[in-house]
Amino acid sequence: MNHQHFLIISFRGQGHLNPTIQLAKRLVWAGARVTHATAVDGRNLKTIKTPISMEGLSHASFSVDGGSAGEPSSYKDRISEMTRVGSRNLRELIVSLSEKDRPVTFLIYTVLLPWAAGVARDLGVPSAFLSIQSAAVVAIYHHYFNSRSGFYQSSKNEPPTSISLPGLPPLNPEDLPSFLLPTNPNFPIAPTFQEHILTLEKETNPCVLLNTFDALEEDLIKAGMGYMRLFAIGPLIPLAYLDDKDRPSDNSFGCDLYDCSTDYLQWLESKPASSVIYVSFGSMAVLNKNQMEELFQGLRESGRPFLWVIRPSDASEQEEADAMIKGRLDGDTGLIVPWCLQVEVLNHKSIGCHVTHCGWNSTLESLTAGVPMVACPLLSDQLTNAKLVQDVWEVGVKARADGAGVVRREEMTRCLDMVMGATLAGGMRENVSKWKASARRAVKEGGSSDNNLRLFMAGLK
């Protein structure tokens, strides 16, 4: 594998960086050289706080921002600009690496960058799509955009009452990625995901790497998606949290965009086993003041200690709510931090529940840590992940929002009692412990994900 030079590209978002950096590490350990490049948008100027340094892994970036004054007039215009500028600059990066005697032999691209495959194809470089979402969500995209099966039942863009996929219960419209529904304000994003499917169908030997593991989504993976080659190589999280005795130093992603707090571990150490509610809505979501107040009251009324991540935000409403909540906190009962190493927190013995937006990385991290969830999905694939959490894997419950889209305190308390109480929590804990063990087996030498990664790399020789 020493002759292979992988170029992995992703957006500079935490949910994109974590799995791509982790894949980069595993490819380096397998003997390849890797360049990890971030697509930089002038609207997102965050920088990686502690970039990982290891032999065989280098870092780069390229712009997808045209530098025009003001915002593009529409999402379509923005995507057009990103495609035009990004394609040009990615091409220049690949050519530049070749001129430095480091020719790229394989490109791996992620969500929202489908045009990268065309650049690679024009330069004679093979490529693969790394899905940072579940196999179920990729299958939904394939079903939705596949002209042979269709999705909507009429020309009026009316969604079906439900759709069926292998190994899953019927999925209702509210279980689908939110931007696939014409009534959703983010519907203009849908063509970008359609482009992913169309791009793969143009390839003579289309390849999709999945951040999941065979046992977790077995029926979907076995059923396949057209003639795409699927390789489940996850979970792509630091191996120290998957009981890998050979990689004890792999205990962080090495790509945080936020400064981590340092005081939460001591606080967690003071709490009994499985007693703490961990609350985080990821690296992008901003909750409104009303939702934050209802969540706070629900946590307080549950009578259990909680650790809550509230990122610094430009949204004045969230900043105001943050200050109000902190002013009413009993330091022994609740702790608010601006950021933390989530995978470390979830694997702490004191954590008993994860209140989560159900981003795919967070969902996988909870499963592999054996922590049941209260799912509070907000948008995108989070809705599908919440369905999987509650009705397929049965490792948590989905909180029900009211007509205004707010999860009220009574609902939060009800969900916390279900997940952490004595009546129903036992079954959830048994299920999530099963998936925890299965994830660990998958990434060990000879496990399904380890074998799939080796099989993928062997096919490149």
C-alpha cells in the first residue's frame, strides 16, 4: 500500500471533519499516504484548534468561495459558485501534489461535494464517496432519486404515505431527511444529494464507503443500491474508545473547531455510575430561547444531574438564554460547558443518557459507548436517525415536539424517566450494550469493518 496516496476532501464542519480524519488515520496505519484537504468557504472561517500530526498524513485546503461581494442570491447560486470555484481549485491542488512528486492515486469525497468525482475522472484518478450518514439515509436518497422507482405518487409532489426499505419498518414522511419534502424550507438542498446519486451512476465502478458497520444495518447493506459497491468501514471514531489495545493513543479526533472545556471530567468523577444526563445538540444547531428554557426546566424537574454543552453563538437569543440558565444553576446538579470531547464524555462511567439531536456521528458515538438516547431531531437526516434509535435498534425514545416545534418540559421529563427509570430502561440498556459489543468486534482485526477496509484497499492494487 506504500504506493497509494489518498486525497480525502471534506467541508470544514465538525461533523464532516471527525469521520474523514479518522478514516485518514486508518489508511495511514494500513500503509498508505494520505492528504486531508478541507473545502474552505469564506462564510465559515473556523480553524482547527489542535490539528493532528502523524507521519504519512498531511493537511491542505482549497477554496470553494468565489470571493464575490455579498451572499449569492439563492442556494442554487451558491452551489453553482461552489461547483465552479471548487472544481477549479481542487484540480489545481491535485496537479500541484503531482508536481511535488506526490501524485494522488485515489480521491475520497464526502457530502455536498459531488462535483469532486468529475474532477477526479477528468484527471484519470479513481474516486469513492464517503457517506457520513447512515446506510439507511443513503438508501433513502437512492430510492428517492432513482428514476426507475420514483418517490412521489403524483406530479403534485405529494409525498407517499410511507416507503419501505429492506430491514426497516415503513418510513413516514416525518421519518425522512427533512429537505426531501417539498414543504420544507430547505428543499432547495435536495438537488445536491440527487447529484451524488447521479454522479455515482456515471461511474463504471461506483464505490461508497459507509460510516456504519455490517451488523447495525445488515439488511440494507446486503440488499445493495443498484450496482454500487458498498463498504461498511465504521464506526469512524478514535480506536481507544473501541477497546483497541494496539492504538491506546488514538483517544481524540484531532480536529476540534472549538476550544474544549477542561473542568467537566472532575465534575463527572463526583457522580454515581449511570446517573448523569449528557445534553448536546451538535456543532451547528442553535436552540431558541423558549426551547432552551423548556429543556432546562425538564432537566431540573427530572431530579438528575446533567452536563449540557452550549456552544458560544452569534445568536443573541441563545446567548441570553445561556446566561439566564447559568444564573439559576446549582453547580452540583448541573454543569454547562461550551464544548467537550464528546466521545470521552459518553464513555465515562457516570453517563446514563444522551439527549441528542441525532446527528449521525453523535448517534454512532452513543451506540458504541453503550449509552441510551433521548432523540430530539431538528433537521436533515436527524429525523431518520431518531426513527432508527427508537423503532429499529430500540436504544432510546424520540421526544415529541408540540405544534410550535418545541419539546416541552413535561415531554422531556417523560422521556428521561423512560430512558433512565427502572421500568423500560433495562431493555434499552441491554440493546445498546449489544450494539456496543458489536461495534467493537467490527473494528478489531478480522472484524467486518476491518475486513471491509482491507478489501477496499486490496481492490486498488
